Amino acid sequence: MLKTRWLSSVTPATLLALVIFASTLSAAEWKEKVLYSFQGGSKDGSTPAGGVVFDSKGNLYGATTYGGLTACAIGGECGTVFQLSPPVQKGDPWNETVIYQFRGQGVNDGGLPNGGLTIDAAGNLYGVAAYGGSGDCVLLGLRAGCGTVYELSPPKQKGGAWKETILYSFPTAKQGYVPNGDLVFDSAGNLYGATSFGGGRGTTCDEFYGGNCGVVFELSPPKTKGGKWTEKVLHAFAGGTDGANPGGGLVLDSKGALYGTTPMGGNQLCNFGNGKIGCGIAFELAPPTKKGGVWTEKFLHRFIDGNDGAGPATAMVFDADGSLFGAAGGGAKGGGVIFRLAAGSDGRWKETSVYEFSSNTYGYGPAVSFFDSSGNLCGTTYSVPDSYSGSVFRLMPPTQKSKPWTMSFLYEFTGPPDGIGPSPYLVRDKSGDFYGATQYGGSGACGSGGCGTVFELTP
């Protein structure tokens, strides 16, 4: 439903157009079902940290930033990893099982998961925790740890316990501090990810985290079974004209290059309430041409002044032609933009805004997830307090080159007992149904906003 707080200022003709738009939109909406509402507390998770992933049996997995038995030093419970099993009979509810509860830095475990999960062919789950581990990082006078990368292995026998292995515990802030976002595998089994802080470069990013501006890292598996994974910092951001505080969610191309965004840095024109700290960048990290060489950073786009987008913090996706699509805040209408980066014959990338959201309708704080089989770009918008609770959208390419892209909102979240604030990362099943998580909402009693949900969208 369109909001009424601003309708008093429009003309009758505009109002008629809005009514027609609303009726068309309502007819196009998909059907949503809340598969699970988190309850928080010691027996359940709360605040899903990212989207969900499927295993080969149709189970869904995800992580929650809070919930569980153990309280972490920096406040709140340490978080969980959960499994959602589909119903045996049609109409029955999905069954949730907490398969791991993080224990925090007190036992050198991770705490407060800060991204979704990645799954391999054997059903092992991989993710990051923002804090905890054996590192020496101190936050507000408390030993919080520098964060971890973890693996969860399924039980060998049905009903057994999942096994957690800390693949890497960031030892100091120089190697990275506060890992975030989803991890990505390359064909050789290396994992890639990002940290919001640390790296030893930059002094303007955040005084509480030592000022350093974050890293992109590689984790290489051991050469012998039981050995240690090895971390390598591929790039440490410096802020200023460089990027700052990478958002995680990297994407790989066929040549092994990494692509991502940072919400800050790039220039000094945007002001997010903490000084002029930049509008953000889209970047490429190219692997070395010789073994042991350095990775090379290339700026695909520096966001200029907010009108072309500002603060990109989520993953980009490739289309069939090799162009990158991503999302950022800002834009002339204030609700954010979907942008395209296309490589020219001269090797330079050109940025184009393909759609701008208005904060007066369903759109605000967009993120992109994937292209569907028809070439439509699917994603989510977040939420605005006291206005709406986020949405899932489909952006259809023009049939003629000069025409605009066409937006269709598949679903608008309505708040408790429905979800609030969908994760940027949607997944599809074989039937084309969408699945995701919302950070808040649901039937749980976690403050006034709920503990979060996992949902299904069907056409």
C-alpha cells in the first residue's frame, strides 16, 4: 500500500496516476510466507546476519548476530547458526534447529556473526564473526578480539552435533579487524573476504577501531590435512582517494579478479555526519601475473557527490554481457540508485544509473541479488522508520536501447508479525521461488522491532 503522509500535496491528476500505479502493483505482488520467526534469548537466534543458503536436501542455513547462551564482552549474546528443514507434509511448518552457538573471545571462539554463509559441495558451511577469536584487538577498553573465519561441518550420523573449526583468527588489527559480509570460493578452494577495519593504512576511518580502513583478504587451505589455513592481505585500503571500510560480498570473474565496493573513501565530497569522508568506490583487484606477486587495485568508479550514488556497501553482480550491476544510496530522488558499470574498449569502466528510487514509495536503501533466467535484476530495498518495512523488487531491462528499465515491486513487507528490513541476499529454488531473511520483524519479542524472520516468496 502506498503511504498517505505525502498525498495531500499532489494534484488530482497525479493522485489518479498513483491510484492506477498502486492497483497495477498490487496485482503484480507475489505471495509471501514467513517460514520462521526468531524468538531470541538463550535457545534461539535473533537478527539474521545475512541471507540463507540451500543444501542439496533442501534445508536452509543462516547465521544470526545475536541470540544463544553466551554473552560477548562487547554486549549482547554471541550469536548462532541455524538450520531450517522443510516440512515432511505439505502445510506443516518448517522446523528450525540451532546447530551452533558462538561462545566468544573467552574461549577464543568467534562472536557476533557479521555475514551470511557460503556452502561447499560436501555441505560444509563457512562464515565470519565480527569479534572474538584469539586476537589482541581492544574496543572501548574491553578485549573483544579481532574476529574469525569459521567452518561448520555436518554430523557424520543423523542427529549428531555439527563441528566448528576456526579456520583463521585475526591476530592483530593489521591483518584485518571486524570481518563482514559473505565469503567467496575460487576454483582452487581459496576463500576471499573483507574486513571493515584494520590493515595498517588510513587514519580517518574510525577512531574506535584504530582508524585503519579495512582489507580484502585471501585464505588458502592447508596443503596437508589438519594443517593451518594461511591468510594474505591482498589490499589494505587507505581512505582519502582510496576506498574505505569495504562492505564484503566480493564477486570473482573467470580470470580470478575480485570486484567489490566500499561505502566510504574515493573523494572528500560526501558527509555522513563524521566529516567529509567520501562517497565510496567500486573497485577491481587483479591477481598477480607471477607467483608471489602483488594484487593490483583498479578504480572502476569513484562516486562523485551523491547524485550518482553514495555509500555502496553490498555485492555487485555480473550480467550476461560482463557488465557489473550494483546499488548505492543517494541519487537525485534520495532513495538510492541501481548502477551499471560497463568496460569500454579502452579498458575504462563507465558508470550509468539505470534506476533511481524515491524515499516516498517502496524504494529506499536498495541492494541487488541476482539476474533471473529472463535477464531481470532482482533485489531488495531496506526500510524507513515509521514509513515502510522494505521490499523485494524485479528490474526489467528495456526492449529498446533508448528506453528505461522497468521496476516491479514483488512484495512490500508490512512489519510484525511480518518481517522488517530484508537482507540484500536472496536465493532461488528450482521452481523459481525466492528465499531470504529479514533483520527485524516477526513474532519474537526483541524490543519493539522483533527478532527477524526467514521468508519465502512465490509468484
